[in-house]
Amino acid sequence: MKIQLPNPGLEARILSHQELEKLETEEAGDRPKWDNKAQYMLTCVGFCVGLGNVWRFPYLCQSHGGGAFMIPFLILLVLEGIPLLHLEFAIGQRLRKGSLGVWSTIHPYLTGIGIASMCVSLGISLYYNTIIAWILWYFFNSFQDPLPWSQCPINANLTGLISECERSSPVDYFWYRETLNMTTGIEADGGLQWWIVLCHVCAWFVLYVCIIRGIETTGKAVYVTSTLPYVVLTIFLIRGLTLKGSLKGLQFLFTPDLSELAKPSTWLDAGAQVFYSFSLAFGGLISFSSYNSVHNNCEQDAVIISIINGLTSVYAAIVIYTIIGFRASERLDNCLGGNILALLNAFELPDGNISESNYNQVLQRLNETAPDVIQRLDLKTCNLNTFLNEGVEGTGLAFIVFTEAITKMPISPLWAVLFFTMLFCLGLSSMFGNIEGILVPLQDLKVFPKSWPKEAVTGVTCVLCCLVGLIFVQGSGNYWLSLFDSYGGSITLLVVALCEMVSVVYIYGIDRFNDDIKFMIGHKPNIFWQTSWRVISPLIMLFILVFYFITKVSEKLLYKTWDPESENFPTLEEKPYPAWIYVIIFILAGLPSISVPLIAVYKCLKAKKNNRSHLEDLYTFSDPSSHKQ
């Protein structure tokens, strides 16, 4: 049974196949085009493969049964990610418009989908470029030997180390105090941190230079930003495999715990990771595909980019866990070294009498002969799996765990420069797509005068974003960034993606869409695409949306703070958000989501009002009494 909602006037709003063919042969139209297919593919790969592939996917693998997490990830990649990616590529290529233009063309009531996508791209761009600013700060500080986060600084009296650093660690101190200069809560702004402000401005300036003329300039930049991360990852893999403990890290990562497959949270996290790692529903991919030739094989592109994205996630996890394995081995050695030194001093044993190889046997023997002495020593528990199990994601992985591991490597500044160069390229190439998802809808909404050149429109947008983004470079900036990261794109993206698929299948019409794809690539979509678009993918997204919403609503809203006065310092202290934060969360997650139905209602009422006015005019014109003098 076929279901399609009525959609009067659609044929008049879209170009026919003949008109598209004419545009193609005459190279007419006002939309720019890619110089070649490689530019397009690299831009899409750069947009899809971002920082999340490097610092979130490995964490999810580690916390959901290692290799077992790959099973739901790959299943949902096929059933959720690839179909929606193909749909966005195909509809953008067919209608030759950006995200807002596509949905308003399919039906004026769907304009809210494009508005919601633009809001998400805007919110994420604001804080994403702040992360790039942090990366630049670390990059600039990497040209020192020793690295500034490798040791604690001397206090003002020159009598010892700074207490806050001594009580935590050099990497923690450099991140929380010297980089962020964090306040103890989100209520205290702490003022602007001038060193990060400079990096923040620098990050927006570099982005502006790269996108100044749209795909004409980003198409050149992606040759570097989309390929260099793979080179650096490979260098780190080769280096990582030579380090002690690297294979232990890989073994820990990929040892499957199949019991995790029975937990709904594993599937929920896998679905969310697939969704976000493809950068779906941001609007950028629709815009990028609209610059293609109308006969570009969008189906093949979707499959290739999906495979690259999935493999990149796994590859990055392998690289990350070789380094984490090395870090865990270093911490194990330090732990054992401290215990051995304590035992040698307590029992006045000669050096070399206790080593890592015989530590457990010696400890057991001493515990049998002198248990009171052993108890007084308060020896630390040294277990490799405990150190490997300290799962971290996001900024904690990049700016604390990885930076600590780098300090233990020979020629550590070189590895620091390489690592932050890789992160910079990953972040910048993702920003190309984010900013595309803002600029094109703004132009469609005619926010800027049509006479303005592209450079001016891009420049004004970047300046305004840079100014608003200053909220993230205060002392409380990291708290705001975490808030935007948690609520700025989550629920809205799921709502937009579900609306996109329903709109194409049931409002644009799946038969028309199939004919369009046959016109563009030479054959109709097969049974896999048909069943995915009609039933499987919408149901999966609805399931994830409902369970994600339930999870978020039921959980207590807490955030982690860096407070040197806390009793458990340096452990991050969890605090409840102040009541006014709920308003911010509604603005971030609620407003873009409800804009979809609200704009539909507004358009409907406006259309009815216009029709009523039109009928009244017709009645007045046809009423003879109205013409009497």
C-alpha cells in the first residue's frame, strides 16, 4: 500500500528533468560547481569525519564491551546512516538548492526543517570553533622543550611548586588553570581570557580565509585538511606500536563483552554515534551535493563516504588505544616503582632485591611475615586494567590523556605539534560544512542584501559568530561549551532527520524520488533503499529520539567543575545546574525542534488568510453593485 500526502503546486516549484538536462548541457544556472569529483568527496569526508571520530568513538568502544560495540555500530551504520546520507545527497542534487530551499520547495509548510538545521549548525559552529581555538593554543605551546604541561611551575615565592598543580598533575593544571582559567561554577563568568580570545579570533580568521568564496576556496583547502589527519594517524600508529603496553591497549579495546549487546544503552549510543559521525541533518551535505552535476552517482558517493567514515572511526580507535595502552603501562610502572621503594625502605632491603617481575611474590611473603608493617605502608593497588579502564572522551582525551602520554615520548614537542595539527585539520574541515549550513539558508532567507558580494556576507557572518562565541572563552566558558555540546544539536538533529525522511517519502513522494534517481544515475534504487527509506530508518530514528528524550528528561542535570577548594580535589566535583539553565536548554534544544511545526502552522494560517483575501477580491470585482457610482 502506497501512502502519499497531497502536495498541490509541487510540479510548478521544481525543475523538470528536461529543464535540468538543459541546465546541465548549457552549464547555466547561478550555482557554483565543484572543480572535480575529488574536491567534492574530500569536502564531504572532511565534514563527516571530525573530532568525534577521534575522541568519542574509542571511548564508546571501551565503555560498551570493546569489539562487541562494533556489531550494533555497523548494523546501524547500514540501516540508519547510509540511507539518510544517500537521501540527503540525492534530494540536494535533484533540487539544486541548500537545505532551506530544498524543504520549502518540497512544500512551503516544511520551511521549518531548514530553519531548524540552520539553528543547529549555528549553535554547533559557535562552540566548535572555540575547540579549534584551544587546539591552536596547545599547538603554539608545543614549540617548547620541555612542554609546558610536562612539569609544575614554581610558586611566586620560589620556594616550591604551585599548590594547585602539585595536588593535581601538570597536565590537569595546564588545562584547567593555564588554558581555561576555570571558575568554580557556571554562575561566575571569570572574565575573558585574553590568550584564548586571541586564539579564538585567529580560528575564525583562518576559517574565513578558507571559506571566503564558498566552495571555490574550501575546495582547495580540503586537499590538506581532509588528507593530513590520515597521514598523522598513520605516523602515530607506527610510533604507538613501538611503545611499551600498546598491544595491551589494543587487546583491552577489542576484547568483546557480548553481554553488552543485551543493554539498550549500547544500541542507543551506537545509533547516536552513527548519526552524529555522518553530520546528518546539519544541512551542509545537502548544499554540497547541490553543486554536483545532475548525473553524478550520488548512490555510489553515499556508500563510499559511509565506508570511509566507519573505517576511520575504527582506525582512530586503534591509534588512540595504542597510546592509551602506553600511558597505562607508564602509570603501572610508576605505581609499582613507588610501592617497591616503600618496601625497600621499610624493610631495609638492598636495591634490586624487589623488581616488577617478583613484586607480587615478595609482597605476599612480606605480608605473611610482617602484616602490620605492610598495612602501615598503605601501598597503592597497581593493576593495568584499572588504568586502562579509566575511560575518557572529548576534551579530556585530547587535552589531558593524550598530552600526558606525549610528555613520556622521546622528542615530545614533535609529537605534540603533529597531534594538534591533526586535530586542527579535523576541526577545520568539519567547520566548512557547519558554516555552509548557516550561510546558504541566510542567503535563501534574504537576510543580507542581494547586492552584497559573497566575501562580505561570509565576513559579517564570521564576525558575528566570533563575537557571540566569546561566551566560551570566559572563565566559565568550558561549562557553557559542555551545555551547548549536550543540548545544542542532540534532539533537534534527530527531529530534523526524521522529518527529512518522512517529507521525501510521503510528501515529495517516493515514486517521484525513485524516478529522479533513475534520471540522475541511470537506475532506480533497489529494495534495500526502498525498505530503509519507507520503514526501517524512520522507525530506528523514532526509537532513538523517544529513548534519548526519555533518558535526558529523567536524568538529573549535573555538570562537572574544577574546584581547588573541594574536599575531593583533583576529582571534578559534580554540581546541579542553576534553575535558569533550563531556559537556556529550552532555547538550545526546544526552540529549533518546535520551529518545525510552528512554522508549518504559520504558513498554513498565512495561506488561508491569503486565499480568503483573494476570494474577497474576486467577489468584490464580480459584484455589480461595487461598480455603481
